Amino acid sequence: MKVLAAMSGGVDSAVAAARAAEAGHDVTGIHLALSRNPQSYRSGARGCCTIEDSNDARRAADVIDIPFYVWDMSEQFHAFVVEDFVSEYADGRTPNPCLRCNEKIKFAAVLERGLALGFDAVATGHYARLRPGPDGLIEMHRAVDLGKDQSYVLGVLTQQQLSHSLFPLGGSTKTEVRAEAERRGLSVAQKPDSHDICFISDGDTAGWLRDRLGPGRGEIVDTSGKMLGTHEGTFGFTIGQRRGLRLGTPAPDGKPRYVLDIEPVSGTVTVGPREELAVNAIVGSKPRWCGSVPAEDMLCTVQLRAHGEEHRAITRVVGSEVEIELIEPAVGIAPGQAAVVYDGTRVVGSATIASARRRIPA
């Protein structure tokens, strides 16, 4: 097959490209330039987005002995990832930009261009596994290394996208991948992993958002409506947040307070005890299915944040929405996050959390 290897400049994508080439595929390496001003994005050897990363990717391609190109995806990235991130926070939601980047850039814009150029598939360094299912469709499963599993941020991929994807690292551990990079002579073998948001160079998300949205003063209140303090923008908060509230008045019981609700129009942030964060009813919008749409109520597990735990649930599709009934309550579930549905290790699909609440049994 003719394969495009998306090379971020990190160790995972370098080894994935090397494995694809070793498997006999005709591999071409590409690095995605996601900013017209790379210095405005995160700096340091972290494996994404910077000029340094582009150079690391090029050196890895030279060692693997494959052609290498840089594709300018800055306009698409800004429109579909950065602007979406700002808009979601402005509306009081908590987005996942890595998930949106996978959906809109790496497995949509890149794949579309690659297919048009005659390539058959895109290979990435994501930790997930693909295998044929009994119905003939391609199934996506969790990686062998559960600590590195990235199936959550890939839960937005459709069957068409999965059928043109390769994840060469899904059956390996991170330790094995680093050791293989050393054996192959790849200089990125010990390069640190990327964890932060790539387009926020200093890691100060609230400050970055304030620069773009402007200050927005509002009140912090308890569940009775009593004002406890003020803030400079709802974008500095997320559901379930405990730290950084800067409340001068302690709770009557002396226990910590958590963010329970964010109202961006009025600027009101409501805080309260942890037990009031518990929800067992979630409504998801904009569902995307990796294969067939579930035709009936499905006993499954759902993951509600990256690297979060799995929750047993019953999922049903109702029109254009997904209703998720959690068997045990979960806490800190914020609108804008993704709910990814699993059947064992298989990813069924995902939806964006539109609302979450505590359903009282009849």
C-alpha cells in the first residue's frame, strides 16, 4: 500500500513510520505545520507543532530512508481546532482539542488530501488497535498498553476513516517503542511525551483565553445564590474544579467546594460540595460511530475524559442524540467533553456531552 506516515517529531510517530516501511508499504513521511508562526505555539522538545519538531521528524525520515514533506495545515487547524476551543470555552463548555484535531485534521483533511494524491492509508503513532470484525467492518480496540491507550481521542473516527488508517503501535508498550527507537538509531528515542495543549505556549490556558475573549467579571455563588466572590471570566473554570477558586469564605462544614455549574451569559459560577457533582444521566450530541449504529439499548462502558476511568452504563440512540444512563454515578462531568462508548475493548463510537444531571429513580 501507499501510506502517508504522519510524523509529529516525537518517538511514537517515528517508530510507527519505521514499522510501516518495514512491513513493505510504500511510505512517505509528512509533518503538519499547524501554525504560520511556530514560535507562538509550545516550545521545547515535546513532540508537536514547533520548528524543532519538524526538524526532528525530518531527521527520523532520513534514518528510515523515506521521502518527507511538510504540509501546511495552519488555516484548517486554526479554524477547526483553535477557534472551536475558544468558542466552546466562551459558551461555558470544556472541549478536548486533541480529539477535535484527530477528527478534523489528521483523519479528515490529511486523509482527504492523501486519498486524492493516490495514497491508500494514513499511519500514525497513536496507541490503538485495528482488526476485522465479524460483520466485515474494521473494529478499533484499546491498545495493549492501557496506560498509553489513545482510543478515547480516536473515538470520533468513522468506518470510512478507520478503513484507511494504520496504528502500528497498538500492540506495543511505550517502553518497547523507546527501546526500538534506540535500536533503529532514531534521535527522538528519549524525547519527552507531549501532554499540554500545543497551541498554548506557556500552559496558561486561562490567560491565553483571556487575551482572546477579554476579561469578563462575574460572581461565584453557592447553591443558595449567596455571593462568595468574583472572577474575571467563566473561561477560567470547568465543572468539577476545586483549585484556584480563591474564595475568602470557607464552607460551613469546612469541606472543599467544587465548581458545579457555569453560566457564561450572566457570568455566574456556582460552587458546592463534591456530592452535588454526582450525575448518572448524560445526553450526548453530534454522535459519531466507528461502525454500525447501535439499534437497541446497549449495556456498555463509557469513558468521559481522556485517561479517565470507565463507567458501566446503558446507552441508547434517540434520534440525533445519545442517552447514557450510568449504573454508578460519576463526578465532574462537563458539557463539551466527549463520551466514548466501549463494548469490552472495542470502541463503538462517541458523542459530545451536551448535558449531565442526577436522575432520581421513580
